[in-house]
Amino acid sequence: MSWNPNRKKRRSPAQRQVIVENMHKIHSAQHNYNLENIPPSPTSPFPIPSIDPELSSSTSPATSSKAHHTVATEQEEPPLLLDRTLAPSHLHNEQRAEARAEEAARHSTLAEAAASQAIAGAEERVHAVLVTSARAQSEVEEAVKQTHMEFAQKREELETLARSAVTSTVWLAKYAQSIHEAEARAELRATEAEQQARQAEEDAGALVLNQQAQLEDVERRLCAAMEEAELYLHQAEDVINAKAEEHDELTQQLQSQLKDALQTSARLHNQSTGLRRRNKALRERLKRRPSQQDRAVERALGQAAQTEATLTLKEHGIIPDSTRALIRDMIELGLKVDQVKAAIDVVANVSGITTKGSISSRSVRRVVLEGLVASKVQVAAEMKSAEGITVSGDGTTDRNINYDSRYLHLNNGDLHERRFLGIHSAPNHTSDTQLQGWQELTKDITDTYNCSPRGQEEPVDIRLFLQKVHGMMTDHAEDQKRLKKLFVSWKESADRELRGERAMGELAPLDLLPILAEEAAAAVERAGGPDVWAMLGPEDVDAANHSIRQAVIHRLGEDTYHHLPESERQLADLFVHAGCCMHKELNAVKGGVTQMASFWLEEGLQPPMLLMNRDNDAAACTGAPGVRKQAEQRSCGGAVKLAELAGALFRHKDDKKGQQDATRCFFESVLGFRFSFPDTSNTRYQSYCEASSELVVHLRYYREFLELVRDKKISGAFNHMEQNIFAGLHDIPTITELCALAIYAQAISHPYMREARGPQDGLTNHLDLGPLHDRLKEHLSRIIADPDIVLGPASSHETGSLDGKVWERPEVLFTVKRLLPDLPHLPGVLTYFFRGALKTWERFTAEFAPEGTIARLTAVQRSLAWMPSTNDENEGALGTYRISARNNPNMSLHQHNARVMYRLNDTSTYIETSATPAEHAYYRREARAIDSSGLEQKRRMESTAEHERVAKRQRADREGRMAKKIARRDKLSQVQPIIDVNQLVLEKTTCKVLDEQLDWHREFVDRGPKGKKNIPMKKLLATKELKLQALLGAVNRYIQMSTMRASSEPNAEDAGDDDGCTSEEEGEGEGEGEGEGEGEGEGDSSTPEGRVLP
């Protein structure tokens, strides 16, 4: 039971006994003074009960004698009173009675004083008892507290001892496990040594058998030779007997053959002797094998024990390859460079291993760069063996610097692997710069591989890589479409060059000579003729010869290509450009929002309220029509704007702003769980549709939260953003658009992404998604024709969702149906939104056209050109770099690439399975070169130089445009405007005059915004009639405007410094200024110098 200080304490038996004894003493004192007939004192807290006189034995002697005398007197009183009655003197009796009364009064006074003294003493004793009791109680409480503290301290000590015991037990278990593993490894090495010995013995036995077989073969050959020699002798004898005239010649031949046979016999005899000696040596080696095996086992056990006890970080001043792999793995897990050594020490100490040596931060950085070099070698080796390759890329701007991310997908049948090529900065984001980035990157990868030991044995050609590239995944921007064309041109050029080189190597010199002569003659003509050619320097001649050779190669390559079979030409030309499915869906939502905004104007309905910023709101409240109109034109409203503002308030991208945590806590108290508002502040993908769904589902709670934010302020008022959001959440047209976005997300966005990504994200072939997009457009058409598919009472996910599966958020549809009676225009708004989305889908799915490139692909071609359905990989890589650059601002770009490429490309496995010691040395050498090359500084300097170049070019362009504008104004200022309509219609008015008059009006009169000019552009006025009509309209407008100005300004002197423009004309930028201009000012109301306008 826990100790409660407020609980009433029980008295101990000793305390109770002391209190009882004190009470008895008080009672005894009262009775000893014979106070049973005296009333208790009003100040005494204790009554005085009747006590037997026999119990009052502890009283004082004086008191006892007095009491005894009183009792005796009272006992003898009756006879005395009898005697007195018999006495003759009544006065004596009265005197005795008065004396007795005085005596009784005196005794009563003494008894009362004694009682009061006794009562006071009793009260003091009771007070002392109470003080003692309180002190005892406080001592008991203090003792209890001390006991609890000692108990808690003992418990903590026991827990500490228990943890130490558990830690020691775990350490002992790990140590025992490490010993067990060491024993297992030692046994394994011993077994391997025994197997090696047994294998050596078997090899030796096989070698002895082989040598014996060879010896027998030599003996057989020797016997055969002897038999052959004997046969020759017999033949010689026969020949001698048959042909005596050839005796000498045959004898010499036989002697020569016999000599050869004898030499062969001697040579075979020597070989046989050598084989016998070798067999003997092998037998001796077999005898020594058991002892050698025992010594090998002992050495292996010793090395294992030494290795288990100590981890050597450096061997002869060099970090071992295994330790380098460990460092890269630890960096891959997220450790910082200066934390690696400490982490190794901690892990080694826990494992019972001591570390020997040190590793500097610089060494760690270089070890990480070795992973970058290995990853490049890995990518080149895998490109060489791949059947097909597709590329992908994306770009972004971070801190005003352009960055590009690139990926490869290596396709080998049903196996598709991705390889990250890193993040690289670029001076700009043009298509030419992007192609140059691809060229430099592939060259760097192939050069790194070709310089490696493996590449020197089996070099790779960058043109082979281009021949295998069959597709590209990007977004749908125009620069990416042009990049695709440039990449295809680069691929075709490399293909023709390779084929031309092969054809030139196969041609005979006489066949090659005519082609070479034609190209040389063409080069001489391009140079300016033979005379100019003869004057060229050595460098120019070398360059010209190189161009001649390239022209010959390209010509032969084209001829070879055109003679290929149709199937091979199709494979050579195979290149598919696909757009990311995420961007398709994103642009479809944008198209739907644009079309939805036109619903209110076309139907003549009140559109969503404008959510103006503070400045535009203040300008609109001034009351000036022109200013109010301009503020309204620059402001917008609707669901998207409300979602943007809500994201900035409920989840701002700057964690120091907004109501992030307050929103989460509020909804936890209301709904019972916490969640974050969709990240529209960072424009995350699908965040606006998600924000619309969130605002619709929890509309009431967001209103209540805003009221809570307002009411807790001292001012009790919203700020401008909060006021806009609060008003938007009560605006029916805005809520209608929110519902349309939410329904589109449930019916199209979420189902589409589920199918586009597939059950296993990243394994869906983009080239197989044509049927999905056809089905999507059909589903959009059905909803446009009948919105009740998603809005009707009987609507369900089976018919409303694209994939027929359960809604992503069923509560969205339930809430929309509940709000539907208050949203009468929701069906029309939804139809317009889906109609705009369908138009966008038609435009962005042109790659899947029935007669397009993708539709005509065969199964083999689809496999070679496999690519993912989305470009999420590059999007994610760029986002990862932005976070890394923010958290590690001093990290170089190649350090970041080294870490990410090592992790994503699984380079550790490649190094472990494929790298040789020579390649490890190459990695170290290249890493040192990269670390000392100053690549990061060079990259920064190139970026700065590009910015300066662009600034200089833009400055020169502005100066040129300004000079042209000034020259144009000077020229037009000399033109006399014709304001007589009759003069314009005369036949002598030429097109030149009409153009000059139109230019004058464009320059000095029609100076509104580009989209609001009244005079058409020159390219639209191709004939004289069109020019004349445009000029007549301009003159009429000019005359009308001059008349209105004259009527509004009857007295020029009263105008003072006014510029002669009404506020409306000034707001529209069409004012003509005063009657007499002051030259070329910066305002829109200037007129030609010295020109008086009628």
C-alpha cells in the first residue's frame, strides 16, 4: 500500500497506555480532594466523576487528616447536637453553629483552591501528552518517508545491478557466440585443408597412374620400334637377295633408319627414367602430406584466433578492402564522415574486438568516392551486356542553379534494372544543354570504364550504348520534345558511323578509292578550290582530312543501313518517347479547373468570390473604377485558390509559420486522431485534390477551428488570410468547385494511379498502358453524359470508380451527397470539369494513338524499350538532393552522387562479386584524382561564368531593342498623321503610306496591353483593303478620343499640371497626354516631340 500523508495515523499501544495512565492520575487527584459535590470548572475539559474514597490513597497526609477529621466530626455530630439542645444557653449554640459554618467555608475555599490547582496540573499534563503524541506522529511519518526513500534507492540499485547483469549476460552470450563462430570457422578451415590434402593425394595418385600409363606406352612404342626395325632388316635381306644391284643404297637407307630407331629408343629410355624419378618424388611428397596438413590447420586456427581478437583498420598504412566496404556501408546508412571511426569502435567493443589503427575524415571521403568510380564502372559493364536501354531525366532549379537528374533502365528479357547516373548542374535548361549533359555523362562513364583493368581488356564503345537506347521517359514540356529529336539524331549518327567503319574495313582498297576521291573533291570545293586548298596549313589539312574520312564513313554507313532487311532497320530506328503518367494526370486536373472556371460565365451565374490579397483588397476598396477593375483582374478565387491559402495556413512549408500543430491538436481532440493537411504549400502531387476532399469532409470543423483562432486573439479578429479562408468556406460556388475536385480525385485520380503504377510499383511497362487510357477516356465520357453515375442516390464505386474498386475515401462521396441539396450547380460544374479533363487527356495521350509508334511495337520491341510508367525516380532524386543540400550545405555534388549511386545501384554487391585487387587499386587511384581535381570549384566557376554570359547577352539585347525603339520613334515622329477620312480613301494612298500611318497609331495611340490592342498585327493585314479598314478604325477612335478629351477639358489653364487623362483612361493605358508633349517620356501618354495633336 502506498503511503498517504493525509491518512489519519493510528496510535501505537505504548502511546495509548501513556494516555490512559495520565487520565487515571487526573481522576485520582480529583477524588483525593473530595470534590465529588463541587461542580467542575468551566475551563476544565474533563468532567469529575464519583470515585470510591478507597481508591484515593495517593493523596497528601494533610489533606487526608483534614478529611478524616471532617468525617469524624460529622459522625459525632448527632450526640453533640443532642447535648446542645439540652443546654440552657441558646446563644452558645448559635456561636458554635457560626464557628462551624466559618470552618466549613474555610475548608470549602481550601478545597476549591486545591481542585483548581489539580485541574491546572491535569491540563498541563494533557497538553504535554498531546505534544508528545504529535511529535511521535511526525517522527513516525518522517520514518515512513525515510523508509520509502531508502526503498526507492535500493530498488534503483537493484535495477541497475539487474541491467548490468543483463548486459553482461548479453555480452557473454555474444562473446560465446563469437567463440563458437571462431571454432566453427576453424573447423571449416581444417576441413578445407583436409579436403585439399585429400585432393592433392588423389591428384598425386592419378599422376602416378598417368606416369605409369605413359611408361607402358613408351615401352609399347619401344617394342613396336624394335619390331619395326626387325621387319626392316628382314625386308632388307629380301631386297638384297632380290636386287643385288641396289645393295649399297638399300644398306645405307637401312642403316640410317636403324640409327634413327636406336636414337628414338635411347630417348624413350631417358624419358622412362625421368618418369620413374618423378614418381618417386611424388611418393615422398605423399608421405609428407599428413604433417603438412597438421601444420596448415594449426596456422589457420592461429590466424582465426588473431583475427577474431583484433580488427586492423590499416595494413602497412593502407586501409584493407573489407574495411573500405564497411566504411561505404556505414556512410550509406546515414552516418557522417567524422562519425565512422567512432561507430566502428563502439561496435567492435560490444563484440569484444579491439580496433587497431585510425581512419581520418579525408580517408573516409576518398573511400566514398571509390564507390562512385566503382558505380561508373558497373554501369558501363552492364550497359555493354544489356539487350536494350531506355533513359529518363528531369530538371529543377535550386537556389537559382539548374540541376538535372538522369536514370538508365537496362532491359534483358523479363529482367529490368534501373541505374542512377547522378545529379549534375547545368548552366541552363535548354534542350541543347541537356543533350550536351547526356554526351558528357556517357563519355565520362565509358572513359572511366575503359581506363580500368577490365576496360583495358574489354573496352566499350559509347556508340554501342547509343545503338541500344530505344526509349526516353520525360515530362511533356516542349524542351523535352526537342531533346528527343536531338537524342535521336545523335543515335542515328552514331549508328551510321559504326556501320560505316565496319563497311570500310571490309572494302578492298580499289573499291574504297572512288568514294574517297569523290569526298576529297567535294572537300576541296568547299574549301574554295585547289588554290585555296594548297594554301592551307598543317592543322587545317588534318581537320579537312578528318572531315573527309567522316564523310566517307557516314556515306558507307547510310548505304549499309539502306541495304539492311526491314526488321533490322526497324530495330535500328526503334526509339519511343513517352510522357510521365503523373504529369498526364496533373495536367488533366489543370485542364479541368480551367474549363470549370468558364462554367459560371457561360451560364451567367455568380462565380466564386475573389480571394484578394491585402494590397488588391485595399485597392479595390478605394472606389476608383479603373483601380478596382485592375485589382479584380489580378485576383482570383475558387477551389484551387482556397486550397492554396488553406495549405499556407494549416501546413505552411516554413515550419515557423501557420497553424500546423494547432490544427493537428484540434482535430485530435475532435476526431480522436491526428493528421496533417495536404501539402499544397509545397505543391505536392495531387495535393490540391486531396485538400479539396479534406475541406469538404471536415468543413464544419475547419470553420470551428478558424473561429477558435479568431476568438483566442486579443483583438478578436481574423487576419487577411484567415478572413479569406473563412469566407471561402462559406461561399457556395467555392464549395461547389471543392466538391467537383474531390469527386474527380475519387473517380479518376486515385484509381488511375493504382492501375498506372500497378500492384508492384516500378514494374509496370509504360508501353502497355494504351488500353488503360482508352478506358479512362470512355469513363470520363460516361460521367459527362450522366453525372448521376457519381452524384445519384444509387451511385457506387462499381460504376463510378475507374477501376471499379472501393473509393479511396468513401466519406467524400457521402459528404457530397449530403451537401448536394445546397449545391444546385454541382452537376453542371462537374460536367464542365470532366469535359476539360477529357480534352487534356486526349492531348496528352497522343503517344498511344492507334497508328502511333507504341501501338505498332512488337512484343520483342516492347521488351527492349521497356520503361516505367512514371518519372518518379528522377523527381525523387531531385527532392532528395534538395534535402541533402539543405542539411549538408558544404557537401560537394560528386560526394552526394557517390553516396546515392552506391546505394541505389547496389554497387556494394558488384564490388564484392566482380572487383579484383587490380580494380580496387584503380578505384583508389581515381578517387584520389577526383578528390584533388577541384571539380566542385570548377562547377561553381562555370555556373558563375554562365550567369555573367547570360547577363551580358540580355544587357546587349535590351540595349539593341531600346536603340531600335528609339530609332522607330524618331522615324515615326516625323510622320504627319492623316485624320481626314476622305484623304485616306483616295487611290493615291499606297500601302507604304498605310503602313506608316498604322505604325504611328500603334506607337502613339494604340498602346494598351498586348492582348487588348485594337489594331491587328502586321501579319494579319496582308492586303491593302485590310490595312485601310484597320487605319479607318484607328482614325475614328482617335477622333472620338480627342473629342471626348476636348469636352472634358474646356479650359486648359485650369488643368494645371494634370496630364489630361481621366482615371479610367489612365488605368487602361490609352491616354494621349497633353496637347503639347514634352518629348519621349516613360509614361504611356507621351507624344512625338513638337507634334500638336488636333
